[in-house]
Amino acid sequence: MPTDSPISPRLIKGGIALIDPDAGTPVRVIALQYNPDTLSRTLQPQSVGAEASADRSMALRLKGPPVETYKLEAELDAADQLEAGDPLVRRLGLLPQLAAIELLVYPTSAQLQEYDRMAGRGELEIAPIQAPLALFVWSTSRVAPVRVTDFSITEEFFDPQLNPIRAKISLGLRVLSVSDLGFAHRGGALYLRYQKEKERLAAMHRDAAAGTLGLQGVPS
């Protein structure tokens, strides 16, 4: 069936969008070539009662949103572009795609040079370099501000010029909540939108009756 058939669903790709945290304008949008088959998520509750010295009255209290992490593996393959005669891929393979993803964890060379000039002028209390705000996009219902926590690349096949033409990427992402960014930060507002969307989806859930769990009612 042709992909442009009116009855074929439009494939939405996952990826990462970088935005200027001050202006809110897009800096770069990186779409995954192929959506991963699996996506792992971990939520670590931030409960007061988890501390050994916590008062018993605090057992049900939460300090803030959970620490949420994503883990995914994505594949890149230049076979289709090479077959179509893409001049950039024929010349450089997957290097441009890989470089765009790798730069998620790099300050720019201009920032590094400016940082060095400021240090050379003896300026004190030089703030660490601020990176663009990264948003992990996995459908319109999941758009979360994130920080890359780990990143690895496995290059598998190469062209005659040793440019990679197939690779696997492993990405670890930590969702940045209002506990990390604050409420006034643009990323904090985006996090609240992310959590409110979870609350909206949860409200659609049809709760089971107590009898489903073998109970006559809520124990008193």
C-alpha cells in the first residue's frame, strides 16, 4: 500500500527540539530517522517518608514531582539515501546526523572562546555556559524538558572513506521538573504543561469497582 494512501496513518516521529530558553524560539529540531521499538521510563518518587530520619507523620508527603528518566535506542541507516543518490550522504555518510545529536552535550565553540576571553580578563564568578533548553517530543501528549544524562554511539558499517553508514544511538534523558528549573523558567512552564497532560489523561481512566479487587468496599 502506498505511504501516501488516504487510509494510511501519518507517521509521527519522535525527537528532540532545542529552544532558546529566553526567547522561546526553536534553535534546532532533531527527528529520529526511525522510531525505537521500545521506550523505557523510570519514576523515582520524591517522598519525605523515604528518609530514615523522617517523622512518621511525613510518610505520605511528597517533596515534589518524581525524578523521571527516559531510555531509548535509535537506529540510523544511510541505505535509502545512498540508493536515492543523496549527495550529502554519499560524501559524508551519517556524520552530519550524528554530529547534530552529539552537539546536544557540547557548548558551542563560540561560547568556549568567549568563556576563555572572560577568564583571560580576570572576570570573577563566571557562570557556567548555558545550553539551549532541550525538549523530548514523543507525540503531542508527551513534550518534556530534559537533560541528556548519558549518550553512546555504536557505528556498525562504513563507506570506502570510513564514513559511518549505519549506527545505533543509546540516549538517557532526565526530565527537568519545576524542582530543577523553578516556576519562572520557561522550562518550568513546559514541565507543568507536561504534568497537566498526564493529569488530563489520568482523568479519562475508568476506575474499577472495589469488587474487582475482591473487596466489598473500601476497608475502614
